[in-house]
Amino acid sequence: MASDDNYDIPYVPSSDDRLEIMLKFAKAGAGDNSLDLGAGDGRVVIAMAKAGARALGLEIDSERAKLAQDRLKKAGLARQAKIEQANFWDHNLGPYDIITVFGIRSIMPALEKKILAEAKSGARIVCNYFYFPNLVPAKVENFVLLYIKD
């Protein structure tokens, strides 16, 4: 992590096979707004944009955010997708049809509360590996979980 960040969340990119499952579960397409919490190198944001969604990724680490922004530009997706250096805890989840996250176990209880409070009904929340403590996933495949907000 960049030295100016005081966060202990490790960076582990989504594997290609899990990314495929995330896309399948998200059912991203034209008219969808997607949000990736902890966007890392931007691979999920790029995949959502290629699937037709308007995609935003939030990444707290300045170096990774810059890398992801560069990858978006190289992919020719800068008009449809965006990476912001930001703390996702400060971002409202309400406008998004799809929310993706590859978090860590320690954040999932608080993130569950945030999603329940802010996400709109019908939002598709796709988690890579880590699950919410109280919500029941609609689908699970290869440690990818799909939740549908009531």
C-alpha cells in the first residue's frame, strides 16, 4: 500500500475464473450502474463496462487508483467507466444496480449494515470469497456469492 494510507486491507486481485462468475451473477448490461468497492487494479470495473454497464470503482490506495485509471484509458473505457481514489465507507450505495466487493472478513458485518441501509431494492451485490454474516445468498459458486437486496 502507499505509505500515506493507514489501512490494513491487503490487495488480492480477483482471479479470472471468479471474475467470470461475478459477471454472470451481476448480469450487467446497458442501463445498469455498477460500483466496485475497493477497485484495486480496475479489472472488475473494466469487465462491467465491457458488459455494457456504467461502472465506477472506488479505491482508497492512491497508487492502485492511478494504475486502474491508466488501465481504463488503455482499454478505451474512460467514458463509460471511472475509478476514483476514495474511501467507499463515505460513498452512498443508493444509485447502484450492481455492487461488487472483494473485502475481508472483518469488514463484512459493517458493510452488510451499510448495504441494508443504503442499497436500493433489487440491487445485486456480488461478493468475492467473503460473505455477509446475516444475509442469505441467492447463489454461490466457487466462493462467489450473489445477494439480492430486498
